[in-house]
Amino acid sequence: MHILTGMILSSILTRQKKKNAFRGFRNIVEIRHTIPGRVRFYIPSLKNNTEAGRNLEQQLIKAEPVKQIRINPVAGTLLIIFNPNQIEITTLTGVIVKLLGLEKELEKKQPSLLGKEIFEIVKSANTSLYERSDGLLDLNSLITFSFLSLGVYSLLRSPKVLPAGLSLLYWAYNNSMKNIE
């Protein structure tokens, strides 16, 4: 069953353009090095997890094309020597994902490096504002208050231009509701 799922994943993965060589799935199952008949994977979930490595090895060695397997639990790497005429690297990758139960990890949206850094900057600014105001404000409440103030100001200053003021009030309301839930 696991090998069948791997084959299905393989057929999906090989539809990519041939120019861009398949490198695995970043931070899940990455292909670090490959030559015909030999591939080294980096799998973070194998780090210091000898039981998962042993289970993976017992399952993979049953596959006819697989000749030899070496797992390094310290580095989180998996070396597979196989018959390249019988199985493709994308199929091996799919089988490994299935055997380790990493399908859910593939479905998760992986944030970009820039996105992670922006999140850390905002988190740091939020903490700083919270500490400076002795717990009176955080970024979310400051933004909500700003939208609320600008919305009221916009409605009072030019009531004929309703969407801008109403939009700001709506944003303030939505932002404040996030804090309550």
C-alpha cells in the first residue's frame, strides 16, 4: 500500500518541467545529493529518532529496487542505493513521505524566509510596545484604536464620503473581535 501511494505521488511529481530537477520538499524530505543509483536525503524528522529510522529502513529494504540503506540519526540523513532502472528518485521520495507519515507536513503552507523575518519584527515591536506602555497597549489594540479614530474623524469631516470612514470602522470592529475570540 505504501509503495502504491509513493508511485501515485511520483506520477504527480514527475509532471514538473524537466529543466527544474526535483529536489524534494524543503524542510520535510530534501534531496541533498544524487547520482544514478544513489541518493542522499535530508529528513529533519529522522534527527535523533532512531525508532523512526529503524521502521523506515525495515519497510524500504522490502522494496525490490532498493539495495542498501544507511541512516544517520545525528545528521538526519538517509542514503539509499537502488536500481535506477526499476525506480525513480521521485517515487522513492513519495514512498519515504508516506512511510514517515509526513503527508500532513506537505499540506501545510511553508512561510517564506522574508515572511518569517517580518513576523519576528512585528512580534518584537508588539512586545516592546506592550512593555513600554506597562501592558496598556499592544500593536493589535493600537491598530484597532487608530482605525476607529480615523473612521470617526473621516465620517465627521466629510460625511458624504462614506465608504472610507465606514471601512475604517469596519476594520476596527473586525480587529477588536479577533481579540475577544
